[in-house]
Amino acid sequence: MARAIELGIPKRMIEEAAAETQSLIDQGKRVIVGVNKYTLQKEEAVNVFEIDNKAFVKSKLTACITLSQRVTVSRLKRLWQKSVSMQRGW
């Protein structure tokens, strides 16, 4: 397979298959619903919910900082010890 890749055989096969598929689509011999068959006469407007990514990331960082301020090292150690002792009970 390494030799075939070096010779570009897989790439050529993919390109040939893509060209053949596109030709069939263009000729109408391969149906793609909504593209070359069964298309809408009038497309309805779609409401898109937009997210302000910067505000979202900022809110998540704020939540992480708040959580990190509430969790102390001693509390983490206690939780770790509790989980270890629970595993020993299994």
C-alpha cells in the first residue's frame, strides 16, 4: 500500500470516482433530493439561532474560575480519600 500511495494510485482512484459521480449527478442519472430532483419552488426563510462565541467562552471561564475558588486543595484531598476508601470496599 505504501508503494501505491507513493505512486498516487489511491488519490487517482478517488478523483476518478468523484468525477464519475459528479457526471452522473449532472446528467440526472444519480438523484440527490433537493439538488437535482424534488427541489422546492420557493425556499422558506429559516430562523437561525446565533451564539456570541466570545460571550459564551467568557461565561464558561467565569464559571470555571468561580468553581475553582470554591474548591480547596484540602477539600479535593478529602474527596480523593473518600473515593479511594469506597473503591476498597468493592
